Amino acid sequence: MSPTQAGVRQERRKAKARGPKLVLFPQPAKARSNAQADVQLSSPCRIALVGFGTVGSAVARLLQTRGDGSLRLTYVCNRNISRKRVSWTSPDVVWTDSMKRVLTSDADVVVELMGSLDPAHELVRQALSSGKSVVTANKQLIAHSGHELLQLARSKGQYLGFGACVAGGVPVLSGLQDGLAGDRLVQIRGILNGTCNFILSRIEHANSSFADALREAQHAGFAEADPSFDVDGQDAGAKLAILARFGLKVSVASDQVICRSIRDVSAVDFEYARELNCTIRQISLAYLRDGNLYLAVGPSLVSKDSPLAKVSGSQNLVVSTGEFGGETTFGGHGAGGDPTAVAVVSDLVQAANHRRKRLAASDHPLVADCMPMRDFESPQYIRFVVRDRPGIIAALAAVFAKHRLNIDAIVQKPGYDKSALPFVITLESCEGPGLDATLREISKFDFLLEPPLAMPVVQ
Amino acid sequence: MSPTQAGVRQERRKAKARGPKLVLFPQPAKARSNAQADVQLSSPCRIALVGFGTVGSAVARLLQTRGDGSLRLTYVCNRNISRKRVSWTSPDVVWTDSMKRVLTSDADVVVELMGSLDPAHELVRQALSSGKSVVTANKQLIAHSGHELLQLARSKGQYLGFGACVAGGVPVLSGLQDGLAGDRLVQIRGILNGTCNFILSRIEHANSSFADALREAQHAGFAEADPSFDVDGQDAGAKLAILARFGLKVSVASDQVICRSIRDVSAVDFEYARELNCTIRQISLAYLRDGNLYLAVGPSLVSKDSPLAKVSGSQNLVVSTGEFGGETTFGGHGAGGDPTAVAVVSDLVQAANHRRKRLAASDHPLVADCMPMRDFESPQYIRFVVRDRPGIIAALAAVFAKHRLNIDAIVQKPGYDKSALPFVITLESCEGPGLDATLREISKFDFLLEPPLAMPVVQ
């Protein structure tokens, strides 16, 4: 027997021998009373849920399951509340369809889970104004009015929690705000939209068209009837604006994020991406360089070796880059009732801990420099579909040369029909605006059967 | 031009047009004074660094670079301080080799970066007793005396931060404590030791022996002259005990973690692991099931599809599993001066924010149930090296059958010398103790050239 084997056994014997000596310190009962005395107010934190859909009922269930006494559900508010009422909550819960009743109640925290701006904005404003803390999962609201609401919360000494707005159950906002508070972050990139991830994965693995993959996503409940908010990038854009605010300490309204749609990505792009050892994902990217801020969302080529290439289904992944700490990744379920409920309840724990004490969500000064916003610089993938004839490459190369864009490679896979031939040109790193003018010029060529599709190649 | 392309261009034009309108809100100067008024005391937080090695000097540099005025380095303490003194810190910094001077100074926070238990334990105890907060990167200290020190900090109303103890710059502790506070975590698994990761990667990719890979690691500065704390698992075990405390809300002393060494892993194991679509990593695993707590560190087979299989170099990865939120991953640089300094300074930001306000690190009650500790149940990989002769499989299979262990597969790659033939038997899920007895019996067979090497196969 090797010393190690002997060691293992000895360890196991020791472990068995000392099994009963396992010390759980501090003694649980005492620990809880200590903790309560030190860090919690003696009364439980009273919670009003507004919006009782998938996430709302998951929050109610999670609060019930925790049963630690410090967070108590007291109100549930929804339109047509009689349709929503369930029997498994505490009988003390008041069910109402009146937001006014919630606002004038003794609830300490209002949880806003209605989504969209109206009437969520007014509810949150009034709740904060009347001295209640607010927890919300409404990314549009925070991306649109986060500044105003944080200022209001601060002026009223209340907590405003919105960890559930970005990447559902993945604790990326607390990670960026607290865990990496000591670093200076310079870049955030991520996969923030599960619908796009589902659709792109289907195109990749089932060789589907975008339209078919979208229908599948809708059928499977991964996409809305009107999918534009997801597939055209605005959903991820709102999340990226929030990440930029709390990670990079800058803030832009979400409609200032450059968004490109995934609608034009086709199976042939995955074939060419594979040739380049890449796959295609909807990537959200924000970075600071030389006093400039770059923010964009859109389909992008990512190396198969990148952690971003391995994200599947409704998984989200955020990679932050710090000047000192380098790359840090946060991954997990970006959507769904239970993961989102975890983020909401985690914020409620914060709200309860911070009641009358301090404001957690608004204490990060922004960086001082004002930065214009432009599309970002990166190598580019450009896919053409042409009616083949001699001279096409020469014609394209001449336009690229004129615009001082360097061709990196020309990739043409065999086996395609010459009458609708797809091929790819990759360009060395270049800026979006320069490329844009070039593609405008190229689009005039009559050998093109459809407009060229350009995607950045990101790390 | 497709609608999308048109959209992109329109977006870009809009972006350009509104470039100068980029709003950085609130106005930085005002934001800072607001923030300070609301959440910080007006005086800067005075910081004493004890231990000025790689991490200590990185912390000093990071504090200097931040230059936000809220964190001020005032003391640096080290043995033979004259050797350590640098010219790039503020001239106001007091350089001393007297810990007593630090303890009697007006420093608000003592940063303990000496490592090991003595005299770090006494320094931290005295600093907390004298009403100073403490930030430490000392995993041994926290794994060994965390309970006592947290109680002391709580009784003195001070902050004890130790985010740098686990996974260096990866904000996993804040993620588990705050970001996932709403969930009930049931499992934590991770790659927590860069030395083991380096050595196992070398064995895998360069076909090295353990001894050669260790020498390489030592040469490259990835392993100590005495590597046992790393390769035999105690380093990761201390980190796992801390993760269990703050993630699973249970606590065991670090010497109660079952540790198995990576010393017996050889290149042939990677060959067989590949046959099973796996690789081999030092995995730290803690989980709660049916009221039992399982805690172990050791070489394990992980599926190539697992995020754990893709961790390279000094990268660390922690995967937590919550009852509600499912799997969440935290990855990044687990060691090195700058990443560890980020964790220390992030704790200092917390300490400054929480000065005289609340205690962040000790407000999580532990779960109530007492749990015996056992090795965990999992499928097993067992590698034999035998002098080949007929009847070996029959002999082994008889022993496994007698102990009611189910063989899953027998894997034998061609091309090995029959006089020292390695082959592998995989077993269906079984418990450590049962396997242990079986291996003891098997070890008596005279056809074995070395003791069998057993490794769990983890998800």
C-alpha cells in the first residue's frame, strides 16, 4: 500500500472516529439570536409583491420555504387578483388588486414584478417616496430610470435592489459591486439573452433557418410572439447598460447601446465559423479604452476556446476584465421563475439587513471622464452570397483596399451551388464606422444576392 | 439592404448624432460628495498593512492607484522593514517592524498578510480586541479560528473580511453570501488549488511523471519547496471548509476535510480518463444530502463537458448548486499578487462602508441540523497495474461482487507491456468506506505491481 493509500484510509478512519465530534459553531439557536440581535431588527421585514406571475409566485414559494422569520410576505397585488389567489401562502397574506392599498400599507419593501415601464415606474417612485424600499426585476425600468430612482431612494434613505434585472439567478451585480469593488473594471462581455442563445444553438445543431429556429423557440416557450425585443438586441442592451453602470461605473441609457439583430444569421455562417474554429453567439460587449466607452450587442464570432462559446440553453455568462484582477466569470441560469426568485429574495435579504442603516445600491461614484460612444474595434467576419463569376474577389478586394481595411483571409468551402455561393472574408481589426461605409459601397455590386452579413470576432 | 442592415446603420448614425449627449449621471463631483455624505464617514479609512510580500505590495499599489481618498494606507509592518521599504508610497506612511506599534496606532483596519497561524492569530485577535476591523487573506487562520474571530469581531462591533482566503480574486464568498443569499445551497464543488492544476495539466499534456511535473511547477514558481500542503489537499481543504461555512452554512474545521493526494496520478490515468471522455483534476467537493455533510478534496475524474474540465493554469472555478437557482459558476484568477490584492481591497471597501455600522461577515445563522461527515458516494475509477496472467479479472470481479460493488466497465487500452499492464475498472456509484474495505482486500493479490489507485468520477 502506498503512503497515500494508507493516508486515505487513516483519514477515513479518523473521520469516522470523529464523526460525532463534528462541531457546528456557533450553536444554531444561539447563533440565530445573536445574529438577530446584532444585524437584524427584531420585527420581520414585511414584503408586498406586486405582480404574481411566474417570478412572483416563485418568490412567494421561496419566502415560504425559507421560513426563517425575517422576511414575511404580507401583500400580493395583481390585476384580477381572484384568478391569482393560491392557498399555500400564509392566511395572513392580503390579496388585492389595488396598488394604492399596497402603497398605503405597512409593508417595508415593495417587490415590483410587473415588467415594462407603465405603471411600474410610477409604483416604484411612489413606494420609495412613501418610505418603502423596493426590489425589482424590471431591467427596462432600471436601464431607463435607474438614475432617477437611485437618487430618490437615496434621498429617502431607502434600499433599491435590482440584482434580478441582469442574468436572473447569476449574482453578477453583487459580484461587480462588492466582490470586485477593489478593482478597476475595463471590460464586460456576456451572453445575456436566453432566447438568442436557444435560437442560435438550434441553427447551429439542427441546421435550421432563423425562421424555423424562432418557431421552435416560440413553441418551447423560449420566445415571445413578438420576439423583436430579444432577437434584435434591446433586451440584452438594457442589461448591458445596467452592467456598465455598476461594473464600469459609467451610465448610458439603454437605447444608446448599438444593437444588431441575429435575424440574418444562417446555418452557413455556422459552417464558416467552424472553419475559423469559432461559433456564433449574441454577445453583449462594453469596454473603456483611452477615455472612450464602447457598447454593443449583436451576433458575433467567438473562439471555441472561449468560455462564451460553451454557454448553452438559458444559461447566461458574464466575463469581467479588471485592470488588476484580470478576467472573472459569473455563470448560471439567466431566466426562469426560480433562479430569478433567488435574485429577488437575495435582494430582500439585503433590504432587510440594511433597513434604516445604509443604502447599498447607490454608493458607487461614477468615473469622472466623459466618453463619447462608438462602435467597437475588432476583427470582422463578412459573409457574402453571390452569383459566381470571375472577378468578384478582385472587385471586393479593391473596395476594402480603398477603405484601408486589411483582408485577413478568404474562406470558401466547397460543395455550394455556384448560382448562390456563400463565402467569407475576414478582416483584420477595424472600426465599425469605417466598415459601415465600406459595406455600403459593396452592397451596390450586382453579383450580390443578399446584403453582406458582418459580425465582429470577439475574444 | 436588409431591414437589419439598415437598422444597424441607422443605429450607428443615431449613435454618432447623439454622441455628445452621453449622460454620465449623477455628475461625478456631486455624485462623490453625495455618496460620501450618505454612506461613508467624512474621514478616510486608515489602513495598516502587516506583511509586505507579493500580496502586501500589490495591495499598497492598488490603494495608491485607486486614489479615491476613502482608503488611506498609513502603516506598513514587516520583519526587517528596512529591506522592504519602497519609495512609491505616500511619504506619510509609517514603516515599522513593530506589530505593537500597529496595534496601538489609530489605524481603523489591520490587513493581515503574514500567513500561517503564528503570530497571525494573535495579531488578529488583538487588533479586533482593540476595536480595529481586520481584513485577512489567511485561509489557514480563518479555517482554523474563523468561528472564534467572527465572534470576537461581532462582540466588538468590528468587520472581519476574508474574501481573499478562497480563490484569490474570484468574488465567490460575496457571491455565496450576498448574491445567492436567497437560495438554499446544497453543493459546492471547485478547483481551488493552482499548483495541483498546473501539475495535473503538465502530466496530461506533456506526458510527464508526477515527479517531473512537480519539479517543473517548482521551477516555474507554482509550487513550494515542500509541496505537500498543496498536492496532498490541505490547502484546498482549508478553502473548502470556508466555502462550506459561508455557502452551505455549516462549519467544520479544515482538518476534518478528507484529503487525498494527487501524487499517485500518472500519465496512464489521463490516457484512461480520455477513453472515458474525462480528464483528471483536483476537485474539492462539499454537499448536503439527507442531513449528512460530505466534504472531500482529491484527484477526480471529471467529464470533458464539465466546466471544471476546462480550468487551466492558476484559474480557479467554483460551482455552487442551489435548491432553487440551480448551478452558478464563479471563475477567475485564484492566486497571484494583483488578483489577491483586488479581493483584499474589495474587503477594505466593505470595511470602510461598514465602519461603525454593521457587521457583514458574521450575520448568517448556521443551519440547525447536526450532520455526521462521511466520504461521498460516486462512481469510481480504479486503475490497476498488474503482471498479466489469466484469471485476474475473475479474481477482482469476485471481490467486487462479494462487497456488492457493481462493475460498470473494464477498460484496457492496447499497446502496454504485459509485464506491467495498466487497466481500469469503473464501478457504479458506491460509498467511500465500502470501497475502502474492498481495496484493502484486493491489495493482497500478488499480481498487483502497485496498489490500485481509486478516484471518484464527479459531475
